Amino acid sequence: VTHPKARGQAFAFFNLFDDFGKGLGPFFVSLLISSLGRQAAFNVGILGFAICGIANLAIFFFVARDEANLQAELMLEARERDMS
């Protein structure tokens, strides 16, 4: 959950790593294949997906709380803006 003022920066950060993954991913996979073989490189790739899946599952449990905290912060900012 990202503050509205920082969404542009967060999306730029996301796009940066997305582009790095598209560009550097095949290079690293080719290195894995040449050093470990196809089967082992595939297993390493699946392990990476599993780790990312677990991280995404962990994030799932914090999103509601983070959203509530951000909504409270935005309400405080709106009240401060209305009072000035």
C-alpha cells in the first residue's frame, strides 16, 4: 500500500525491476543452463518462483493492516489541510 504522493516513485521502481528482469533474466538463465545443465537450472528457477510465492503469501497477511494505517494517515492529513 503506497501513499498517493509516492505512487509515481513506487511504480517507477516496479518498472525498473520489471525491465531488469526482462533483460537480465535470460542472461542468468543461460549461465545456469551452461553451468548446471537444463534440469538443474529448471529446478533453481522453480525454487525462485516458490520463494517469491511464499513472500507474496506473507504480504497478503499485512495488506489490510497497511491499508487501514494509510487511510488513517490520509484522514489526518485531510483534517490538517481543512484546519489551515
